[in-house]
Amino acid sequence: MENSNSAVVELSQVTTSEGQFPVLSRFTLTAFQGQFIGLYGPTGCGKTTVLRVVCGITVPASGTVTVAGQDLAGLSEGARRRFRRQIGLFSRSVLPQRGVLIDAIATPAILSGHSLGEARSLAVEALSICGIEPLSDSRMRDLSEGEKQLACLAQSLVGKPFLILADEPTAYLDQERAETVLTILSEYARGGGTVLAVSHNPLPGSYATAIDMEKLHHV
């Protein structure tokens, strides 16, 4: 569902840079509650930078970034870290490589203020949604690449966030598991959440609204 009165992510004229080279140039994007948006484009077009800007890791050189009504420019670094705990990050970069699966999945819930018991209960629920609850006690190093990708999804769901940022959500997955992941994300959006995903190619099927990154910020 889309609610025009509930913009969750608003990027307006955002420009970032790495050294002298712009990564995003006057980039504008709005994502509403209930939307599943899939940004796609070649390496270097700024896909991952968009996610980093939205969650406050990257501070733009110019433009405005508003998430859930909060202007991120007005937050201190510590406040941005706390704000980030309310967002589900579906990314290999935040998945622990050591320890036990259920502990890795429970960590975001603990950081967002849940007790250990509550966090583990939420982790079991998220793992069940992703179809890997039987692997709860497995060591991270023993998981296959596909299982780790499903663990990333479970980790992003565990805190029941208002927004999920997904970096290459179907990587490492066969067609069946890729469709499972996209179905879960689509159902999450239909339930009132918002999903912003980035990928090299358009996500398969009609799960997400596909947007070409290069067309969005070329000026």
C-alpha cells in the first residue's frame, strides 16, 4: 500500500563526494509507507551510498535527508547511531562472521532496548519467517552462503523496524530462495513497513517498484 501522507524517506538534492568525485549529484527520492522500492544500476552509480545516507552513516555535502520525519542533519553522531537502531539493515557488512546464529540475529534487538529473553524470542520468530529456525544453534562459520543471506534478512526483521534497507537482497541465492526473500520483503511492505533495496540489476518479478539509479541523479 502507498500512503501519500506518510513519506518515510525523503532525499532532496543530495550530493555526496569521495575526494573530488561526486557519488550522488543532486539526488532526489521519496519512499512512502508501504512501498518496496528497488534501485538498480552499475557499480559506482551510488546505490550503496544511498543506503548509507538514509541510515546516517554518510553525511551529504549538500541537500536534505529526512527519515520518519527526522532531519538527519540535526542529529549528532551518537544520535544517528541510536536512530540507526530503529532501521533494519539487510547487508552482509553487518552480519557477524563468528558466534552462534541466534545470538547474531538477537543482537539488533538487544541494542534497540529489548531484554535478552525478548531479543532471543524475536530472533526465533525472525529465523522462522526466513525458514532457517532449525539452524538457530549453528555456528556462523558453518552456514552456507545462501543461509548467511537468509540470516541477513532475519537480522533486518528482528526488531520489527519501520524501514528496511537491503543491499543486494538476492545475492548468493538460487531462484527459489530469492523469490522467498522478495516475498517476505513484499509482505513486510504490505503490512505497513517500507523497503528500500539496491541491486546491480532490477530485482526479478514484480515485487518491487524498479527505479534506474542513473536516471534519477543525472543532471
